[in-house]
Amino acid sequence: MTDLETFRAETRTWLEANCPAECRGPVKSDEDRVWGGRNAVYPTPAHKTWLERMGARGWTAPEWPTEYGGGGLSREQAKVLASEMRRIDAQAPLASFGVWMLGPALLQFGTEEQKQRFLPEIVRGEIRWCQGYSEPGAGSDLASIQTRAEDRGDHWIVNGQKVWTSYADKADWIFCLVRTDPEAPKHLGISFVLFDMATKGVSTRPITLISGKSPFCETFFDDVRVEKENLVGTLNRGWDVAKALLAHERTMIGAMGEVGGGRPLGQVATDSLGLDDDGRLDEPMLRGRIAELEVDAAAFRLAMERTGDLHKAGQAHPAIASMLKYYGSELNKRRHELLMAAGGSDALEWEGERSRDGATARDWLRTKANSIEGGTSEVQLNIIAKHLLQLPGA
């Protein structure tokens, strides 16, 4: 056996023995995910056990270095782990902005002390993060942020407001863009800092979306003390960190295009519409649309894997993240459109236990934000046109 075959066999054995039955099968809603943190909520005790077991091996962040709590796996080994988890339909043990966004930025820009302090906690799911980027007057034009950090010697005093701060009301810490030099050009004079959401002067207010629910919040800072040791990267060069992190965020949002939730589309449609005499879904147009989506999703999954390989080799173009974000967002929107079509009249149910409080309809409405959050689709298409296709005038 090759080393990779040996790793696959060992991984398969370990997963079979350690992944609880309750943690196998599709995640049906956002409430069924494990986000970790100081006030972690687990759907079942088994989900806590699953996180602890995977965190102890560093497999919540399998490619991070072992000295920071990660799994230390090669890219090829991480692919094997992912495929073996898919084989038994194992749920991700942890949903984490720390793993998806902040961690990679800390590995690139953080001090050794910051890495040692935060990364192991992220891997074990002991700290939950939110992102302080967008402001009421700085969305797509993010560099126009006005949240100020005034220098007070050994610390800053931060005042301002963020908006669309996902899960800010549940997060332990925030990674935040602040303006530390108001006289500099807008892309300069910005710094990237970290601070505890329990710090005096931090407050949040949820924002309700058209779906009736929302992970988003407004976040307010009133004379918030931030220690200088929590600066990531170089003072006034936080835009460098922000851009790198945005690439990870856009890839994360794009990944929604390859991760389906709940029962397969074909099964949902079959339950609602039945089968024809040949044992096929009794609605040929819908059957064709579902098949088309599945083909596109398979191609997108391969594109995601190839992009990961390019990143590992240092050959990925920075704008690829915009391509993945755009196409993944569109795939996810298509999937939920089809879930609504496949569910028939049952998909219109808005309340009640049978429909999990109208999960299908609410999730469909929620996907409308996919083409806005993390940079609008229009912004992504402009980036693709200019930096990947190099179109004239772009």
C-alpha cells in the first residue's frame, strides 16, 4: 500500500469508530450546526463529543500546522479525509469564521504570540468570531470605513458602527477594520484589530430579513478599549490583511454551491410529485433542471478542489476567489429555487413543526442575500473582467 492508501484505511477506520450516528446525515438547518464558542449550543450531546474528538486531532482545520493545533495534513491527505467523511455522510464538526477566514489571515500576518493564543482555541471550537467590515456608508466601497481608533499610548479607543455583522450577538470576539490614520488615502490608514465582544462599549442589535429571521446585526462601538497587542499585521496597512481575508470569505460563500442541505432534490420532488410509469420523476422539465444543477454542482466541486491545489502550490490567481464566490452563490440560489419547485404547495408553509417553521421558504428567501454579502455579484464580475479576463476597458 502507498502512504496515501494507508492513510485512507486508517482514516476510514477512525471515522467509523468515532463519528456518532447522530452526526451523520445532512444538516437540516443553521440551528443544527455547531458554532462553538463560550456559549456553544449543541443539537445533541453527540455533537459535542464529535467536535471534541475531531478538535483533538486538529481535523477541524486539517491543513493547519500541528504547532497551532491543526492536523498538519498534506493537501492530498486533507482530500482523503474529506472524501471519507462524505462516504459516511459525516457532518462537519464545526462551523467557524475562525477556521474559514481569520485563521488563514493569522497564519499569514499574525505574530507568533497571536498564533499561539488564538489558533488552538479556534481549532477546538472554544472561541467564536464575527467580522467587523461593512458599515452603513461603506459596503461595496469597503475602504471608505469611518470607524475610528484613536491612539492612547498602549491602547486605542474605538468608536463607530458596523452593519451586517453576522452572528455578532453570539460571537465571543470580532476581527475588525478601523481607521487609525484619518489623513491618509482611504485604502491606507486602515488597521486590522481583534477584541472581545464582551468589552465595555460594544453592543449589538439584530437585523430581521425578509425571511423573518437573520444572522445579521448592527454593531456599535462606544469608547471601546483595544489593546495594541491585538493589531494584526502592520499599523495602517490593514487593507492588506482585509484583502487576503476577503478572498477566504468569498471562497467560503462560494462553497455553499457545492454543499447541499437536507434530502436530495430528486427525493424531495419525488415525494411531492410522484413517479411516472418508467419510475422517473413525473415532471420532465423539473427533472431536467435538477439533472442540470447536479452536473454543474459536480463541476463546481472539482473547480473548488483544483483551486485548493493551486493555492497550496502558490499558483492561484487572487481573483479566482471572486469567480468561486459568484458561481457558488448562483448555484446555491438555483438549488433553493428548485427546492421550492420540487416541494410543491408544502414548500410554501411558513410556520409549524412539520415544515420546521417554514425552513424551505425561509432558506429560499435567505439565499437572495448570497449575491450581496461578501461583495456583490456586480463587484465580483468586475473583478473577474478586469483581473482574470483582462477585458478592455474593465
